[in-house]
Amino acid sequence: MGWTRLLVHGVPVTGNDDIVFGPDALLTEVQMLQGLKKAYFAMPPRWLKPVEHIALSYSSITFAVSDPDATISNTLLRGRTALFGKEVTIQKWIDKPALVQCSKCHALGHSRTSAH
Amino acid sequence: MAGPSDPTAPNKVSGPAIATGMNDPSHRIEQEFTTVKRCGRKKKGATREDLNASGPSQGPQLNLTPASYASAAATVVNAQQGPTPLRTTHTLPPLTEVTVIRHGGHIDNQIELNIRARAADAIVQEVRLNMAKAVSRPIPLRAGRWSVNARSKGNFVYSFNGHIPFDIISLYEHILLSLFLGSG
């Protein structure tokens, strides 16, 4: 897999003008991080929640970059990173597999068609 | 149930087996440890004899005598050691931190409360904006934080990317201190 998806927590939602940082502002700020200036974004930065559902001053963003040798993600995960003037926490995105439950026997891991 | 005096009974407690004064080492080891098959993996409590007998990957055991040790040492004295494997050292990006010492803050308490009520990231964003207005390529201000908490003496720490000499940072002193209204 050539790209890595990351999750960034504690990102300020608004600037001093009380306007929510949009996709362009997020991309510009994320590109200022170490090693991301010329990186290819498989998924540009976006807020994890819909903006209208963000009630706090800080929230989480996610993005995916092309990182075949994992140097970018290793640098970001080990170092101190800041976005919009605040230190943030970065972690790898973990895909959770869809929960499959049998509608016949209610067991997990298979659907009804394969239930005995 | 076998008592500690029965030499044939298995016993997990090492004390009584030693106290019986048995001189046969294999017998003693058998009584000190419970032998458990671990599929060849080394586990805590496994004896050296067990590992040598069950470990297929280990070579034959060499029993060194003073004469054989001397000959072995003589053969390896001129042997060249292989190149050391390259260690991947991961260096973190350098940072420069500058603290604004505020000596208790502004004289006016209300103004001081307003200053301290501001979020650190809001201060940094405004300072970055002011620096960008002043010069085309400002120094890379990345973050800022109140030194301890909101009830501290009000010191503020600016964090810059890379090694930035203090004399260069001091060129931006008026911008860095402008939000503290002369109290830094």
C-alpha cells in the first residue's frame, strides 16, 4: 500500500476571525508540516466531523498522503507537530472492518446465507 | 500427596529439594522445575539442558578446556569482524523555543486577565499574521503555549521550526511582544 492515512487531533477549528478553516486553509497548513510540502495527497485534509456538528474550539482532521517508505508518517508520528499555532496529536488511521452479523443465529463473522 | 522428603515425587518448591542434599544435578533440576513442552520456544524456567536437547536450531555444545580455549582464541585473534549493521537513526526536526518573561504581567489587572484569557493558538496566529505583514519571509513560528497554565505568572513560550539564532528572533521582538501590551 503506497499511501498512509493519518488522523490529527486538537486542531483549532476557527481562526481569529471566527471563520472555520476550510479545505484550502487546511491543505496549506498541513503542507507546512515536515515532509509534506511536496507530498502527494491521496485525500486532502478535511474535518473528521461535518463542520456543522463541530461544537468545540478544537477538532480532528484526517488526510492521506503517498508514503511508500513510511518516512513521512514516521516523522510525523514521532515528532512534535503543530497546526494553526497549536501542538496537535497525530495517529495512524485504523480502518475498522464492517461488523457482519448473522440475521438467523445472531453470531458475528458471517451472514445468514452461510449459517447452518 | 508427596511430602518434601520423598525424592521421587515431583515438587515445584525449590527449597526442600536443595535441603535434602541430593548431589545428582539432573535429579535436582528435575525436582526444581516442572518440565513443560513449549514447542521449542525458550521460556522462563526452562533449563539449559532442556533447551539444548529440544532446540533444533542450536548447534552442538562445545565444552571448552583451557587447551581448547587457547587454540580457539589463537585462531580468532586475527579474524576480521564483519561490518556493523547500519542503524537507522531517526532524528527529530529541531525546534527553537523562546520564552517571553512577563514578570507578573500587565499593571492593569483587567487588561492582564484579558491577555491571559486568550488561547495560545490565537496569539500565535495573530503574531504569524503580523509577521507576514511586516516581512515577506518571516521566521517559521509553529506554535505557542502558556508556560504552565492560565494561573501562572503569565510567561509565554514561542516555538519555532529549526535552529534560529536568538539575534534573529530578537529582530521580531516588537511583534512577538505586541500582544502582551508591553508587559513582556
